[in-house]
Amino acid sequence: MCLIGKREVYGVKILLDPLNMLRSTKFLLVVSLILIGLGLCLGVISLTSEPYSFREVLLYSLTETSRYSIEAYTIPNDIYEDIAVPLSPEKTVYLHLVREILVNHTYEISKGSFSGIYNVTVELVHPDGWSKKYSNFSIPLSRESRVEKSIVLNISDIVSLMDKLCKQASVKLTDFDIVITSSVDPYIFIDSYTRDESPLTHTITICVSIARNRVEVRGDLSLTSVIEEKRSIREPLYVFGLTVEALRVIASSTTVSGVIGLIAYIVLYTRSRKLDIIRDFESKYSELIVESRKIIGRTSSTKIEVSSLEELVKTARLLEKPIVKITSGNNCTYMVVDKDITYVFTVRGVGEE
């Protein structure tokens, strides 16, 4: 009989006994559906979750400062207590008492050091729109944390120069500005980092009014810039104690395993149905069936494929011949041999291996 044997389906050996097969296929169906459902749930959760979060980490922070301090040195007088009078946007001084103006400029950073070019330009600007460069100097810097320079402005010489220029234009000198611009183009070194920073330009204006006899200052005397460097760090997110990426892999593997199990169930279920047909057939017509281990009859016999087992039974009774059963490989063949004609019906995929 070929009803009991062993068959390997997707790497698993099972008994081909119909009862055992029925139990196995039911168990396989339940497990497969559970795996598919679990895989789909995990897949939805993992695919709707971001796998990573991003946060910024501060690598370093420093403060860049440019600062002016201005003092007007006066001739001896009874108005000001000291010869050096501080100038600011809030405080002016009489022009006729000023001998010279001292401008101190400081550039520094709070951490690390810097290299680059330090440049200072002094221009005399007339209200009509023309200007005259009064002085200019540049200093190369190497690994400094602070640079400080002083500029001395002789007001008498400057007024004389502007008066001379105005006479050339046949205009009367009444007011003009002394524009001082400092610029530092730094390459900053801090810890193990380097940074090519944009130039910091700082401009102030000393307003000289001959008509009003005043010297005033305009502009911010101090500029501060905060320089920061940040880095974005990617961190994996977790669901159920697993990374989202790992959960996606598990969901895919679980779903695929369930699908493979479902395919195996379909194959086994189809096979069990065929076994049921054979079992019922052999039980009903056991008196007609004989089993043989090899094909009998002449090789030149004419083979006729009948449409069903019932048709083969009718042929056997009509010819008063037995039904010979032969198991070959994975198939069960039933035949009725009558002289040179062999009537055959084959049930495929149910024999022993």
C-alpha cells in the first residue's frame, strides 16, 4: 500500500498516514496564519516608525569681540578735569580744545587662537561725498588670541589737510568725518578643530564739526559675535527593545516564513485529498485490486488513459480482469491489462519516496 510512507515537504518529513497528515496540515495552517499576522503587525509598526532620531551636539563655542576706546587729548584748559577726555556716542568734546585723538582698537576671541590679516583704514570723508585716505596698515597674525593697536590722529594736521582740499574745490570747510575701519580675516584654532571664519569688519565715525566746534563719535564701540560649531548625530530608535531596522528584518522574515508555511499547507492539503480518494477507492474495491512492484504486460501494448478510477473499475469488471496497482516514485498507477491493450489511470504526487 502506498498510503503510509514518508514524504519531505519544504525540508520537513511527515507521515503520509491520512490522519496524521490531517493533523499536521491543520497545525501548519494555524502556525502559518499566526506568523503572517504577526509579521504584518510588526511590519506596519516598523514601517510607520522612524528608524533614527537626529540631535545636534555642540562641538565648540567661542566669542569674537572687536572693541574701540577713544580719548581726546586737549590743550590745557579749565573745562575738563583731565587732559585725556574719553569720547563715546554719549560724550562730545570742544574741537578748539582738542590737540589729538587716540583710538585704541582690540580684537580677541574667548577661546583658542587665530591667524590671519589685521587691517585698519582711516579715511577723511567730506559731506559732498568725496573722501581722502589718511592712513592704512595691515599686520599678519599667527596664533594670536588677542591683538591691540593704537591710532594717533593729529586733529590740527587733519583739519589743515581738509581745509586745503576744500579750497581746491572752492568750498568752505564746515564739517567732515574721520571714518575708521578695522577688519580681521581670522583662521581660528580651537581644541582639535580649525575654522575659516568670515572677516569681522568694525567701523566707527568721528564727526568733526567746525561750525559747531564739536567732536563727536558715531557707531558701536563694541561688536560681539558668537561662533558655534554643531554636529548632527544619528541615533537609532527602539521598539519593543529592538531597533526599528532590526524589527523590519524580523517582520519580513516572519511574514516570509508564514507564506512558505501556507504554501506548504496548500501542498499537503492537496496531497491529503488525493490520499482520501485513494483510500476510499481501495477500501471500496479491495477485491479487484492487486499490488505489483513492477509494470506487467508487453512493452508494445497500447496504453489507454481512462478518465477516472470509476471508469477503470467498469473496464475491469467488463473484461473480468483485476486492477493492478503499481507504486512508482511519487505516483500510484492503476491499470487493467487485456492482451495488447492496457487501461491506465495515474494518481500523481501520493506515492512513497
